[in-house]
Amino acid sequence: MVEQITPVFLFVFLGYAFKRIKHDISEALTEFVIYFSLPALALSKIRKLEFNDEIFNVILIAYIAMGIASVLAYGAGRVMKLNKRDLATVMIVSIFGNTAFVGFSYVESLYSLDHVVYALVYDQMASFIALLTFGVVIIAWGGGQERGVKEVAKQMFFSPPLLAIVAAIYFQGTVFPSFIETMLDKFQATLIPLVTTIVGMKLDFRAMPLYFKENLVALSIKMLITPLLMLFYFVYFADLKTDAMQITFLEVAMPPMTMAVVLAIRGGLNKDLAINALALGILFSFLSITLWHKLIL
């Protein structure tokens, strides 16, 4: 297990070290991932994917988990008597997981690149869509900048990965010419090294002491309590012996989503609280995902 996680840790470290020694190029790398790596993966894997009950179960589990997290986060925030801005921030980091950048890295390390397709379905057909709808409403409510958030959300809705998924579904079962297949393979091979490096560049250790209590609650809900409650669903309605369901469970337990934090900051929510949750969540995931993976094997 340690050997499987080590490449993830090393790429995160290299990303952080490069930012500290040179400069942060995560925005440029993210653009490459969004326009090339992720669309290539979608066109290559989802085009060959059979949309059966297992795939629909992946999507259903994602929405159930986000629903549970939203109720827990709102209730915890009310008990803590948080103001509307901080409550919305806690909800955003508790509900939406880093099912793409961090999730893809773990899935590729623990399983294989072919298995990343389940994480892609979870991310794009559940987390991504929920962020563009329910997430935007929460951010607009808490930040008072509904117009700006909606403009960003509109751009995300027409993003290359989502359009590539639509194209992949349309061309499902189609065999592309060999040179196109080769290009898709080359582009998707860049995904894991790049997204893991980007995660490292997003780390900000200076923000970690801020809003520790709020983040302790949010990360507990996101990475411990919600996955624990979802185990009951897997026991009765899913088969954790299959790779697809194991990957789905790990996606439930992922740390807060990078894109959700970016949207939250742009929408006027608590920047320090959100960035702190992102950094602490990534670091804690090295331990929590390892433990969850051992538990479900």
C-alpha cells in the first residue's frame, strides 16, 4: 500500500517544491488538463463504457453522499452559530470532494489508469453537475455575488471535459482510426502526473492554523462521517468486492474539491477557511484514504 501511495506523495511534493523554488504554474497546467488530458480520457474510456446498473449506481451513490454531507454540514454550522458566509463555506468544503485531481491520482495508484473511468463518471456526472447547480446556489447565498458565480458556472458547464463526455456517449461503441486512438492514449497518459503536481502547487501551509475548529468539523464530515454512514448503503445495496464500488467508496471519502474552493473564493466566501480546508484535506487524505482502502479490501 505504501508503495502504491508513494508516487502520489512524490508528485505532490514536487509540485509544492517547484512552487516554492520557482513559481506557481498550476493555472497553466490546469488549462492543459481541462483542454487536453481530461477530454482525451473521456473520449477514450467512456466511449467504450457500458452504461449498466453498476454505472448508474456510481452516480446514485455520489448524490446520496453529497445529500448526507449537506445536511450534516448545515446542522453542524447552525450548532456552531456560524455566520452565513462561514456556514456556506463549511458546506461547500464538506459536500464537494476532490474526485478529479486527488481522486484520479489515488485510483490510478491503487488500481490502474483504466479504473479511472469510474472516478471520471463520479466526478463529471455527479460532483461536477452538483457543483454547477446546488453548489452555485450555496455560494450565491453565502457570498452575495450571485452574478459573478453564475458566469463562472456557465463557463464550467460548457467546459471541454463535459463536452467530451457528451461526445463520448454519442460515439459510444465507435472505433476511431488508429492514429486518433494513439493520440488519445498519449494525452490521457499526462493526466495523473499533471493533476497530482497541480495539487502540490495548491498547498498553502501558511493558512493551516486559521479556522482550525471549523475545518476540523468540515473535514470530519467530508472524509470520515459521510463515508462511514455510506458504508450502510454499500452493505445492503452494493458489492464492495467489485473494483467499481471500491473506487466509488473512495471517491466519497476524498478531501474537499479544488474547483469548489476556487468558486467559493470567487463568490465571496471565506477564502482562508476554504484554502485551509483544501490543504489540510489533501494532507489528511494520505492517511485516511490508505485506511479506508484497507478497510474495504
